[in-house]
Amino acid sequence: MSDLSQHPSPRLILVYNADSGIINALMHAVHKQIAPDTYPCSLCAITYGAVSMHGDWRRFLESLPVEVVIHHKDDFEEAYPGHGIALPAVLIADGDNCPRNLLSAAELDGIADTAELMGRVEKQLINVQASNPDIKIVS
């Protein structure tokens, strides 16, 4: 996904502040259970249980009329080297433009649950479309 021109339509990009892979997933699951206050990924803490994505979050993502791309910090850095974005983050990318924050790490840190996150994402997508009516994001 390093070639942005391959993605002309808007994309919602979720970037977890965790490395990919099964071993890392297991270590993160244990960390969330043992020391949730020191867990470095609020997006993961909100959207995942011990080992799998919350069903309401999955259904929400599947219902969005925009492509959803999920990254972990290691593969995001590979796709967007030198991005300079604090993680975790919910980003939007449209056309050939580089991704930009829809919800920053600081904003995600203040979100309590998936219901609040879904509302915030939906509101931000509406704002993006309102600022650029040529972009069709929400129905």
C-alpha cells in the first residue's frame, strides 16, 4: 500500500500502536489484562477484547460506505515511512493525499468505549464530506 495512487477513493485508516504478528498479539493480550493502565494502545483497548475485535465495532466498520484499512505500527511505518503521526490514530486519506488525523492519539486516549468511538468516527467522516462535497464518504 505504499503507492497512494493505487487508492483514489477515500480510505479510513485505523492504526494500532502495536506491532503485527501472533506473538505480539499474545503479548498485547496479556499486557491489557495484567496492566491495562500502562497499555500503549487506546484504540486496541477500546475495540478489542482479550483476543478478538468487538462485534459491534466490526459491524460498524463493515457498514461504512468507505474503504477501511487496518494497520499495526510496524506495517504502517513500512507503508508510510516518516509519517510523523502519533499512534494510535484514526486517519483519513483521499485521492493521492497522505493520510491525516481524523482522531488523534490524544483524542483516542479520552474515548471510553466503542459506542463513543463509533459516534466520533461517524461525526468526523460527516465533517470531512461537508468540507469536500466531491468526496462521497457517508450515505
